[in-house]
Amino acid sequence: MFEIIQIFYMFGVFFLFCVAPLNIFKVNTDNLYFNLVINLNLLLFFSILPLQISKYAIYILIVLFFLGIRNYYSFKGKINIDKYRIALIILIFFIISVQVASELELGWDAKWFWHIKSLYYTQNNTFSDLSNYVYNDFHPHLGSFLWAFFRSFSINGHEYTGRLFYIFYYIISIHFISNNIFKDKVQNTILFIFLIVLTQKYIYFSGLQEILIFTTLIFISKFTLIFISKKKLIYLFLITLCMNLLIWFKAEGIAYAMICFLVINLSMKLKITFRIIFNLLFVSFILFKSLIYNFFQIKINDQPYYLEYLLNLDLETIIYKFYNILIYLSYNNLKNIILFLVPIIIVLNYKKIFKEEYLRLIFIFFTLNIIFIFSAYMFREMEVVFALKTTIDRIVFSSSGFYLVFLIIHAKKYLKI
Amino acid sequence: MKKIIFQNKKMISFFILFIFTIMLFLKTNFLKNLMNILQFNESERIQKIYGYCGGESIGYLKYLKKKYKINTNPKILNYEHFAPVNWSIYETSEKNNNENQFIILNYPGKEINIELNYYKDNFYELLDSYYYSTLFESIKNIKIKNFMESNVRVELYIKNKSNELIMQKKLQILKDSVTHEYPINHKFIEFKMSEKRFFLKFNNIKKNTKVFVTLKNKYDLANYKIIDKFKNCYFVE
């Protein structure tokens, strides 16, 4: 029974990261989502400091709590919090959390390194100590840090409590893209639960980091859509913050961040000042990571990808690799459905590609995404079928987050709901 | 009329919402999982999932850590192929494995027999060969079902990352008249196995004949002091 209560308690802890610094009680309830992205970036900053989690975690929570209270009392107008919506988020969070708490099993890579990296933080080490771990250079640390950070609030210290944050982050992102599609609240709720049913699987919360990439891409996609209609700098800023999270979640994150960077630069109509700010911000985030890695002597992306390897391959092997990637990618796109529907919708709307900014953006993202998936396996010095069998479903899943908003908009149009 | 249509629409919406909610409950096995949490505590659930001594044997590892207050990272050898299990008792303050102590899980004895997987054109694959090469010293014997010849020609291949089968060795092996097996005594260390696939080609056997290999264990328990034992899981030094 205690574990059940603890799930609700953990939700309360996670939710505090949505209530401040921006005021969520104002008319613009999107502040809830903005806060989460901002706070994750702040946590990234804390994760690098030479401080043990136990020294600051509780203070962060207290500060957020009081900022939330201040926000509540400082707003004089009608409080714009939809209790029904919050209750729904809690319900969905509870359902998925019960599954995670019961099934408990970690994914292969989570056992291999993600969990061990989180143990470094749990056992009172800091970022610099991670260098002692032999597989540290494979992937960045942010996902593991969040696992350990939120686990530190757990009353019984159970490992899975840290992973519950991944559920929270995912649910909030799905809610973000489904909360104002229809005028009718019930229809929005149907869409919300439908998307959860469509995309939720236990394996995504088994300590693997793809769910974090998937979720962050959902945020980027939605912020981009809002930016296209409102053209406000804040959304571009939030996109860059999300891109910053991507590069710290997983090695592939840098590829997705670069794709976002190219897509926004190539396909969006931006004011020159906006373009300069966006580019400067992104470059400074990349530089920041390089500096940190340089300082702590961590190799950036120590993965088995070599251009030399590709140049040494004979034509027969290249064709063999290409053929297998094509087969496995097509099969997994069909299974994932999201990546299967995207090219169909693009083809159906091909005449509008040069007119509609969002469609053009999705088209370029999709093209670059497919190029990335192909090159990831072509350049990888590994037996290709084995690599495809063990990883492609996760690569397809993580990138599919970017297209969800696009699919919702077009589904609404085609189904005339 | 308009009101009735509106009410019907509303009813349909609630019905769809209800269906999706039920789908989510079913997809996540909600009731079963809820009962599982209420009936068993976390360590019991871990034991149910990972096994005590069997499979990943996390139950036994946690027991050892608690009983012997293990604050190092002893080398863990699991004779059932799973992801590494050291995460369950990992000590981040210890940089390296404690080479003096071993935890041996699912110990199969000094030797094991494994059936080779038929690949194509008389090629047979030793699946998970890299994993086996970390725990076993050599391929000791080959057993070929319904094969009466007094000798067999065997070629050993490794598949490289470009998907080419590269021959490493060619052997002519005489049958042992007592055991009716073909002693090969081929050491894994002779090849750089890494993550490559390992094949044996038999030139004079019928297609789809069943072939087994006997692997000789690297670790003989007789050479170690047993600190703790449960079934075929051991803590030794």
C-alpha cells in the first residue's frame, strides 16, 4: 500500500518542476510545459556541478514549492487551472507507474550502463567521478542523472521511483500536444488517452533513454508549430533549450539536435535577429558541452562510427548493408505506424510543401531523419543485421515523437472531426 | 432535434473515452500489476522477475551483498546469457573488479554440450560464440548424429563485419573409438572472437545433420575456495 501512496507522492514532486518559475495560474497554462523544459535545463546545470545530489536536491524542491505558492497568491485574476485535466494526468501517471513498479525489469542497455551511471549519483558521486566508469564515454549522463535525482526524493529509495519521472515527462508532453486540438474537452481527452495507448510500452520506461528523446522531440515539434503561428522569440528559445536537452540525453541526441538546427534554419521564415539569436544559442550550447567534455576528458560520442570504415567497404557489402537497412526500416516503420503515415501525408500534400511552413519543416526533418538512420548503420562498424535487430525499433520510436503533432493536425483535417 | 444530436454526440464521445481508458488498463495489465504491488514487496518482485539462482539470479546477488557486506565489485560469471548483472550490486567507489573474488551463477560443470545452429551449405554456427569464449576455454569435442565415418574434415570460419566468411583453420579429425566423438581441442584464444560470428564447415556430412560441440569450462570450482553456495550459484575466492 505504501508504494501506491508513494507513486502519488512522487507525482507531487515531479509536478513541482512545472509550477515555477513561470506562473502556471495565469491564462496561458502552457507555462506548465515551459517550466518543465526550463527546470530540466537547470537540473542539467546542477548535474555538472561538483556537488552531491543529497546536498542540494531538497533545496531545489523547497525553492520550487515556495515559488509555486508565490505564483498562486500573486495572481489576482481567476485561477486558470483545470482540475479535471490535472486529475486525468494523475490517473494516467498512476496507471503507467503501477506497471513500472510491478514489472521492474530494466532494459539491456539500462543494465549495461544507464543504471550504473545513475548509481554514481545515487551513491554520492559527482559528474567528475563518472569518468571512472569504463562506458562513460558511450553516452551523455543527463537521463541517468534525472533517474538518480528523483530517486533521491523517494521515501524507500527504490530504484524504479527515479524512472517514474520518465513517465511524467512523457505524459506531460502528450498532454501538451492534445490539450487544445478540439474545442470540446472530452474530445481532447479522447485524443490524449488514444495517444498514450498508441505510444506507451513498458520497455520505454525500463531505464532506456529513447523515451526522453521521443518526448523532447514532441516538445520541439509543438513549440515549432506555435512559433510558426505566433512568431515569438520565447518559443525559439524554448526550442533551443529542448535541443540542449537532446545533446545531453543520448549520443544520437546530437544528430536530432543538428537535424532540428538545420530544419529551423532551412525551412522557417525567421527575422534576422531571431535567426542570429537562435544560431548563437545553439552554438553556445554545443560549445558548452564540448568545453565540459574537454575539461573532464570525456570523448564526445565514443561510438563505433568511422568514415574510413565506409570508404573501405566494397560495393557488395554496401549493397548488402543498404538492402538490410531498407528492409528492417520499412518493417519497423510499419510496426511503429507513425513513421509509416508521415511519408503518405507528405505525398498527399506535396503541392503545399513550398507554401506551408510546417509541412515543409516536417518534410525536411523526415528526409534528414531517414538519411541519419541509414548513415547510422552504414558507418557503424558492426554486423549490420545484428545491429538492426537490436536497435532499429528504438531509433524509429525515438524520432517518431517529432511527427505526432503533424499527424494529429492532418488526422483532424482528413477525418473532419 | 439539435439537442438530441448534441446529446448523442456527447454520448458517443464518452463511450469512445471509456473504450480507450479500458484499452489502457488492459494494455498496462493494470489490475494484475496493482495486485502484484500489493501482495509482494520490491525485493520479492525483483526475485520473481530476475530469479534467485537461475536466469539473472539477482536474488542471490542481493543476498550475497547483504550477508557478506560486499563493498567491492567481484567478478560475476553468469553461465546463462543475459545482460550484465553487476548493476544490481554495483559499488561506484570501487574503480575495478575485485579479482580475488568471483560470483559464479548457473554453473554448468566442467563441460557443456551445445547444439550448433545449421546456417547454410554445410556451415554450422556456434551462436553467441563471443559470450561462450569469455567463459569457456576451448571446443573439446564434436559430436555428429548418425555420422559413421572414421574422420571428418572441418573448416573454422569467422564472419567479419563486412559479412564475409573468412577461413581460419582447416582440420582433419579422427573419431575417438571409445566416445564416438571427434576431439578437436580448439582454443577460443586462437581467434580474436570479439563480437564476430563463428562457424564450422563440415565437408562430408549430409545437410541438416545435427551437430553438437562440447565446450571446456575456463573455471574449475576445484581450484577455488567456496565461500557460499546455493544450488549451482557460488561465491568463491
